[in-house]
Amino acid sequence: MKFVPLLWAELFRKKTRTVLTLLSVLVAFLLFGLLQAVQAAFEAGADNADAKRLLTTARYSIIEPLPMSYLRRIEGVPGVVGAAFADWFGAKYQNDSNAFPVFAVDPARYLNMYPEFTIPAAERETFAKTRTGAVAGKRLVDRYGWKLGQKLPITSEIHEKTDGSFNWEFDLVGVLDSDDPAVRGNTDVVLINVAYFDEARQLGKGKTGWYIIRIADSTEAKSIAAEIDRLFANSPDETKTAPEKEFAIGFAKQIGDIGALVTRILIAVFFTILILTGNTMAQAIRERIPELAILKTVGFSDRAVTLLVLGEAALLLALGAALGMIGAVAVMPVVNGGTGGRFPPLFVAGETWVLAAAVALALAIAVGLPPALRVSRLRIVDALAGHR
Amino acid sequence: MRALVEIRGVTKTYRRGGETIEVLHGVDLDIPRGDFLALMGPSGSGKTTLLNLIGGLDSPTAGTIAVDGARIDHLSSGDLSRWRAVHVGFVFQFYNLLPVLSAQRNVELPLLLTNLGAAERRRRALIALTLVGLADRARHKPKELSGGQEQRVAIARAIVSDPTLLVCDEPTGDLDRATAHEILTLLQMLNREHGKTIVMVTHDPKAADYARRRLHLDKGTLAPLSGAMAP
């Protein structure tokens, strides 16, 4: 700590140069924080996947329905401790741009599958008892200003009612949320009671979209999945069962490999920072060779002077990285507000802070080591001779 | 009584291009404790090279150098650094202060290598600045000081860790006559009243007059001059 005033003074020796360099590092880490949040949002499905949850869809296409009667047979498979199903409703609210997922579910069974979702017990009970009941994620409720007890008029693009209309109406009886910000994006959904839905639709009665299955032991996921698929092999509705994580990764990849894209952008950004900051550091140290020789003269060892130069690089990168990450956190509410809730909530995760610290440290070493090594090899008499 | 600095058969050669240049040729020299020695000689005579060897900034090609009974000619770079931090203070012609630090912080620099706390470092730096008459300039940066004041700060930095030996390379080479007198008087005071052993390189006979004795170095060989008495 006693060297910090010295490092600080040397770092801001040329204020304009240092501030400009600092700004470039700040912007790089701001971008890093934002892009990591985007990546985390896209991968949240896979990251938050429960290892004890399997998903069963139709074998050849996830849009093909499966019979609801599979439920009991799936529950009978050894190792399965619970099952639920969900069906895609294809919803529009008020106009075409207000689209969000609506799933027709058995309330108790479905909510049992997702303990990471929070819902007050009374609302959960009302949902189970109300045939026209619906529960909605908190962000959707906030976005559209819905109130508990109101009617939810939703148009389905897929399901026609027995009266020939595509306009459905449900009673909002509960609000879904999650304590974990990474899971909160998964609650951007409206769940409707399948009892009313199945009775009121014209086509597809007795069919559902997919099954969610809870198993006792995650290490048996593959064998249980195979056993489930074997049950329905050679039937008109063959199945494909996979761990939830596998399913989520496959689904995310249909949008694009966001992780690879983000990584490539960040490599380009940090490579630029490496060149820019490296050049600045090298120049700053070159200008101070006689002063560093004086430090050696008064007793600073080669190692101590090397550490001072590395410390200066680390201080620069740490400052820029910290300010950039704080900036990313600060702009996150603005970005989230700007998406109108149509995108999963962005947030800077703890892992992102750790990764930012690691990147800053790696950059500090890469940027500081060449001039530090040069200084460590510096011969005092030669450096002072140029200054006499 | 044993001398503080004992130099025996010291040779220093440099390689410049493909050529080997011998700057010092088997120098023998004793510097008693409490001495104030002026090393004189023309440019290129090897006086700064000898001063660097005495101060542990460089190592001889051959021969031995002992300071206070301890050989320093064969010490590693790290050991020499530690030795310098404890035993030697340096004063240069161009002061060599760090421009970004205040006078007090400049003086504190050698103390950063000790285990002293911040308050004690500050206290000692202020004592050193008081000794050179610059306590009221402690917060000033070098660019806010005159040349003479900068050199006083450099002297305060040299004495702050209470070294046995002060090595001064042309300490008044960049100063006018009046300021040079102040600096040399200050060095004399440190020698006489605080017992510091001082080796000073100068080519100015008037500056050398302040020393207890002077030696002449010519083409890498020592030749004693008259033992001029200090004024």
C-alpha cells in the first residue's frame, strides 16, 4: 500500500494521456459488461436448467403435439418422480407486436416442476381452482400494467375456440416471479389452465406440446430418457427425450451462437486495448528511464522496480475496468427499460465481475511486462550517464 | 585504524563496439571514516567510474572493494541494491528528483524500502528537510524549487536513511557560485557535525577546496595532490 501514492503520481504524470487511455479501457469494459449480460441472458435457459429435469417432445418436430395420455405412462417409468405437460398457445395481446409465450398447463403439476419460480401460495391455489385462470410473469404484468383479478383478452394464432373465434379470455389470478435475477427472464410467460383450454378449443383436444419430467437421480438422465422414448417407440406419436440443458442449448443455437459472437467481438475490443495501452505504457516508461534508474540507485532492486511498473499497469487497468463495469451496471436499467421487457432482463452477474478482473489482470501483465522487463535489465550507470 | 572504504587493485574495463577500454588501472585507495574526499581529474579520467564503484552502482572487473569491512565487489545486483539502501546516499549534478512527487515524498523514497510506517517516514523526511533548511518547502514539487533548493532536497534524500557514506557526483556542476557555496557548506556541515564520510567528484578546484583532501585521477590512475585544507 505504501507504494500506491508513488504509483498514482507516476500514472497521472501526463494527465491527458492517462485520462484518454483510461477512457478507452473504461469503454472496453463497459462493452464487456453489456455483452456478457446479453450472452448470459441467451444462455440463461441452459445455465438455469435443472439437471433433474427432462423434456419430452415429438420425435421429429417440437411443434408436433403429443397425447396427454402419455402422462401416466411417463410417471410409471422407474426413476421418474413427477411429470407435467405444457402446450404452446401462440399468443398476441392487443396487437401483433405484443407477443409473449403462453403455455396451457396443469397448474399444480407445472409449478411443481419449477421450484425456482415464486408465487404466493394463495394465488397458486386460486390458479389451480379457476378453470379460466391464468398467472403471468411479473415483468409482463409490469409492462402491460395488468392487475390481479382482471380479464386477460389474448388472441391465439393457433388455437380456435369451439365458437370459431381465436379470441380467448382468461382471469389473471397470480403473478410469477423469481428471487434469482438470472431466472427472472424465464418468468416472462403467461400460464393458462389446461382444463378450460382443452375443453374450449375446437381442435387438438387431448393433445399437448411437450412434457417436463422430474427424475430422482440426474446421473440416470440418459437411461431414463431412453426408457421413456422406448415406451412410445413405433407408435404414431414417437418421442424424443433429453435433459433440459441439452434442449435449452439446442434451442438457443437456433437463434445463433451468441457466445461465439460475443467472444469474437470482445477479443477484437481487448486486442485493440492491448495495443493502445501497451504503446502508452511503453512510451510512459521510456520517458522515465532516468527516474527509474534513480529508484534503483537509492536501493530499489530490479524486482521491486519491475513490480512498480507492473503495478502501474495493473492500477491503470483496474481503474478502467472497475469504472467500465460500474458503468455497465449503471446503464443496465436504461437498456432493460429500452427493450420494453421484450428481452430477458440483463444484469451483470458475479461471474462477469470475476471474469472482468481476470481479463484486466491478464491485460495488465501483457501490457506491463515488456517495459517492466526492460527496466529490470536497466544498468544504473548507463541510464544515469544519459542524464548527467 | 581500518579505513571505511578500502580499494585494492581495482580495474574496470568496458566493451564499446568491438573494443575493450580499460578505464581504471589497478587503483588502490583508502578512505578513512569521516573523510571528505574530492576526486578530481579531466573528463574521461575515470573519476565517475570510481565513484560508481565506491557507491555500489557498478562492480569492478578486477580487484576488491570493501566498505566498513564488508566486500561489495562480488555482490549480486539484488544484494548491492540492499547494501546501497542502507549504507550510501547519492547526490548528482542534475538532482534527479522525481518531478511528480513533492519534496517530502522525494525524500521519503529510500524509506519506502524499510518497514517504517507512513507517519515515521514523514517525520524522518521532515527532519532531513529541516537539516538542509527546506522544511517550509516540503509540499513543493521540484519544478517549484530553485536549482539550489532541488539540490538540497536531493541531499535530504541522500541522508534520510542515515547512511555512512555520501557519494556526490559534481553536486555543484549545475549551480551558480553562490548556490554552490551553500551546497558545499551544507556538505561540509554534514561531514563535520554529523560525521558523514563524503566522496565528491568535481573538476572545480574551488569546490574541491571544501573537502578535507583531494586526489587526482588521470587516465585511470590515482595521483595524490596536495592535501588541501578545507576553509
